Amino acid sequence: MLANKRHADYCALLRAAEESIMSRMKEKDTEAEKAKRRNVELEARAAHLSAEAQVWEARARAQELEAAALQSQLEQAIVSRSVGSSLAEREGVGLRSAVDDVEDAESAYVDPERVVLVSGPGCKACGKRVASVVLLPCRHLCVCTECDGVVSSCPSCLSFRSSSIEVYMS
Ligand SMILES: [Zn+2]
Ligand SMILES: [Zn+2]
């Protein structure tokens, strides 16, 4: 009886120990699984961070290049300021030629009333309109219709104007 009970106790003890070992192993397994998952997560995060770091590095390099460009521009500005007097002279010449251009344009500008001169002989009296009246008796085509009523002698030959004829150019 006693030996039987002892054996049963022993078996129960063994079973309990086995169970506890099993559960512990299970725990370890899940822990290992967790650690594995965490490792993967951390690796992914590290990869992401390194990609981000590369982006930042590229950005920093671009900014460095930009800064270098600005620096060289600044140096050029300083250098050009030191030869500023000659540069200013050149700029002055540019300005002067621009003024000349404006003046040329002004001298080339023609009074719209004077443009009429191009389409025929000008009136010798007013110099603005086209001469379209022949004075008699000298027969000079030298005044416009408006000056015809004003002049008493021919502006070309200064001879007496007795009458006049308006002519039509075709
Ligand atoms: Zn006239
Ligand atoms: Zn005349």
C-alpha cells in the first residue's frame, strides 16, 4: 500500500515537474517568438531610419553645394566691387548710349501732319499740308487749299497770284 502510494506520489511529482517544464518551455518559445518579432521590427525600423538618414545626407549635401555657390557669388560680388569704378564707367557708357537712342527716336519722330508731305509736294506756304493748288499765272503747284485763300503771291517765285486751280492727283 505504502509503496504503491509512494509510487503514485512519485508519478504525480514527475508529471507536475514535466508540466512545469513544458509550460516553461512554452513560455520560452513564446518569448523567443516575441523576441524574433521584435528583432524583425527593429531591423525594419533601422532600415527605415538609414533610408531617412540617406535622404537627410543628400539634403545636407545639396545645401552644402548651394552654400558654396552663394559663397562664390559673394566672392565675385566683392571682386567686382573692387573693380567697381571701371564697371561703373562701362555702365555709364551704357546709360549714355541709351539716352542717345532716345534722342534718335525723338528726332526720328515725325509730326503726323507732316507725314502728308510724303504723299506729294509740300505746300510752300505752311509746309505742313500737300500742295494741291496751281497758282496762276506762274503755274506753280506750291500751296495747299487752305493757304490758297491766304497767299496773294506765289511762295515759289513771288509773282502776283491772279487766280488758282485746284488739282486732283490720281
Ligand atoms: Zn499750305
Ligand atoms: Zn510761282
